[in-house]
Amino acid sequence: MAENQKSVFIRFNMDDRVDRELYLKLTGEAGGSASLTAYVKRVLEEYFALNIRIADRQEFHSQMISAVREEMQSQGMKLVGALLAGIGSANIMMPHPERKQETVGLPDVCEKLPDELNSILDLIG
């Protein structure tokens, strides 16, 4: 039976502030109902279980980010395909080289101004 048991000894230097505070925290949390050894075992088990849960959450988070990125890329490619298909089916009028382009602009001379502008021009002129 003794060969199946392992032990760890921890010494706290009560002259060292950090060691003293850790020892006082352990004895305070262990209380009088449980032995200090049983309490330290439970704290270590909780610590390692917490680390495993944190690692699992981080892995889940990474997987979710990867899945979202893949979906965004897939949807983006579908959108590009739809846009390209829409451009290809649009009826675009190309100018014929033999036809001369006429420019549209304002006329050089206006024969009659609106009445509102006549009174302003009289005031200025």
C-alpha cells in the first residue's frame, strides 16, 4: 500500500512575507473542520480543473472565430458571384463609332428670363 502513495512536503518560511501570507490564507480557508492537507488537495484539484475549463473555452472561442471567418468568406464569394452575374446580364449601351456624339449643354443665348430674374437684374444693372 505504501508504494501506491506519493507525498509532497511544503515548507513555509515564516520570515518571508509571501510564504507567511500564503500559509495564513491556507490555514484560514481550511478552518478547523478539514485537515490542511485535504484542503490543499482540493484547492489544487480546483485549480487544475479551472485551467482545463479555460483551455476548453479558448479552444471553443478559436473554433467559433474560424467558423465565422469561413462563413463570411463563403458569403462574400457568393455576393461577388451574384454581382458579376448581374453585371453580365445588364444591358449596357455602347456608343457606335460611326455615330457622332452630341454634347448636351446650356444654350448660348436665352431669349426670355423669368419675371423674378428681370427685377433682380434691374436692381443690379
